[in-house]
Amino acid sequence: MASRIADFVAARAMRVSTLLGPDKMRSLAKFNKHVTNPVQRRWAHRLPYYALIEHTGRKSGNQYRTPVMAFVEDSSMYVVLNYGTQSDWVRNLQNAGSASMTHRGARYRLSAPRIVPLDSPELPSAIRAVDAPERSALHMTIEPIQPTELG
């Protein structure tokens, strides 16, 4: 049941962001950063298609926890960049080259961030189905973090 709900939410969220377009989504980003994200941080790391990315600010050095809609397959993580490539968290990951993520209760090390066009055949079919050629996705390699490494 929870998986069907998560599938529905993921599909609707991508559809809404496609309908609104990048400019309106950038405006919505500020609201989400201060209102929606603090709420989503409480549950995003437990649900399918969501993750909590922990990264360091490229200018401030502060630690951030950003909830994202994530598609995890094998040793890769993909996030559709609904707010564009200029989002602070995306730029922080690109600058650092790594981060960590909690997805469905498990911790992962993220590395090798790169931007991929949404029509790229390397993306999962669920992402390519968004049909928004002007958009892109962030791809990162993931590696599980063992409990002994959490120290």
C-alpha cells in the first residue's frame, strides 16, 4: 500500500513541476526551503522515491539536510532537478564532489555528481517518462555506509 502511495505522489509531483515550468518552480523553491522542507525532513528518509541528502554549504561551510525525490537503482541515485541546476544543494554537491544520503532507512555515501539531460537513455524509464526535454537530472554514484563507519 505504501509503495502505491509513493508511486502516486512521485508521479504527481513530477507532473506538477512539468506543468509549472522552471521559472515558477524556482519561485516555489524559496517557499519549500523554509516551509515544506522542514516538514519533509521528518519522513523523507523512510519512504520510497524520497531521500535526505546531507551536504556542506560551499560558501558557509554549514551542514544541510535537503529532502529530495530520489530514484535509486543499483549503485546510482537520480534526482530530477525540478528547480534547475542552480539550486544551492545541487551546486553544493557539485562543488564538494560528495555527500551522504539516507534512503529508506539506509545510509549511503554519494560521489561523482553530474548533470544528465532527462532524455538520456541511461536514466531510469520513470524519469525519462517525465517528457520535459528542457530539464535535467542529477546522477550520483552511491555506496552503502556500514554502521561501523558512522562513528
